[in-house]
Amino acid sequence: MDIKEYFARISYQGSYNKPDLNTMSDIFQHHIQAVPFENLSIHCGEKIELDLEATYDKIVRKNRGGWCMENNYLLSWVLKTLGYEVTLLAAKVYFPEHNAYAEENDHLLLKVALNGKSYIVDGGFGMTYQLWQPMELISGADQPQTPGVFRFQEENGIWYLEKVKRKQLLPNQSDSTSPSVEEEVCRRVYLFTLQPRDIEEFRGCNTHLQTAPDSLFVTKSVCSLQTPGGVRALVGWKLTEVTYNYRDNMDLVEVRMLTDEEIEKTLKEKFNITLDKKFIPVNKSRLSLF
């Protein structure tokens, strides 16, 4: 494992001698625009290992992406290598269709202490709820980013991440999301506490999410990548490309259904991913990822 090889993977050419906020933010930005959030391994017969060297080999050497426990575990190694003080945290993701958070911790994120402040670094959520910069851990303050306005709310030691939603312009209205989701003004994303975690605590979750029949990651194949002005995502056969703040506080959402023959080419051209094994797209769940 070599930090310079990782930097080449994310096309980062900036300085890294001093662990400061600008450096961390710049590296983070390069990571999310180079490394997809994806669960394609599940749908081409590969096991997702919760092992740092295996994750490094997959993301850095094989040009793949990963889900939260891969992206953020790798980012924790990167930041620790550069001298940052990093703590693993666990979160429970919110599912709007169920109006509930997950019962068990199902998301890994990072807390970084820097110059007397704490920041949340999360490069493993994907879609339109992916942070573009580290967020300062303060309650009740709007923190505008390119994808929208994020904020934390803290209640009795529990921290909630929210995102204020923009309106969406969908040229093809038949592809619109459900009215209840469309009417949301603010979306809850996940909740977490500041209890430090060890990577061993995520092994059960890592196995469950890729094997349970009702797991969102078993019922959907997902690949999303942040772009300079938005995000693109392939969920099943549906390719969605979002341009943030296209006009008047409105995001442009363009949707296209792909054929089986287009999948492999799209993964290569849009996400820079070439798979070793046969990939079978899946989209059985009605849960919305946007």
C-alpha cells in the first residue's frame, strides 16, 4: 500500500505535507470524483471483504469503487497516513419510504479532529446525498455545498444529518419520483453518535448487507459517481445524470433506460469500471436512492 499510488488513482497532484483542512478537502473531492460508490461485486459473484489491503487492491489497483465500508475504510488509512486524527463512527441510514432509520448500524463514516474542531468525512454514501466537502461537526448550522445545503442537528447525544432539497427538472416527467418523495423539502440522511468504533464491529453488517434477501444492496445493483457539476448513477438498467443548480435553485435530472448490451460500455465510459466477471443488473426494490 503506497500513498502515491493512491494519489495517482484519484488524480491528486496537490501538496500533502501539512495536515490541514484545505488539503483534506481537496483529497476528498478528488476521491469522490474518481472512486464510484458501488455494490457491483454482489451482482457479479464477488465477495466484498472488510480487509484494508483487499480494499486497497480493489479500489486503487483494479480501478473499482466500493460502498461505505470500503471507501471510508480506505479514506481512514489515507488520512491517518498523512497525519490526521481519525475516528471511525457508525450510523443508521434513513429510509423515507418507511419513515424510519435502520434498526442496526449500517453505515461507516469518519470523524477527523483538526485544530480544535471536529469534521465528518464521508466518502461512502453516493447518489445526491454524497457530501462534497468535510462537514464541521456543529449542530443547527447550514453548511452549503454544491449538491445542496447540509446540516447536523444534535439531540441528547444523537447527531442527525439532513439535506435541504432543491426542486428537480425532469424533462421526461414519466420518470419522476413518487409525489411523497417529490414534496420533501428536507431529507433526513442518517443518524449517528460519537462513540468510537473499531472496524471489527462492522463485520456482521458487511456480511448482512451483501447476503440478506431484503438488503437494499441485494435487491439493487448500484453504481454512482460524483462529477464536476453533479452526479451520475446506474441503478439496475436506469442511468440517471444530475446537473446541480441547473437554474433557479433547480437540479436537472436526465434519465435513460439502458439495454443489456449497453451496460458494460456505460460502466467503462461513465464510471471507468471494467468488471472481471459477468455482471447481472438488478432493480427489485422500490426504495428510492435519490
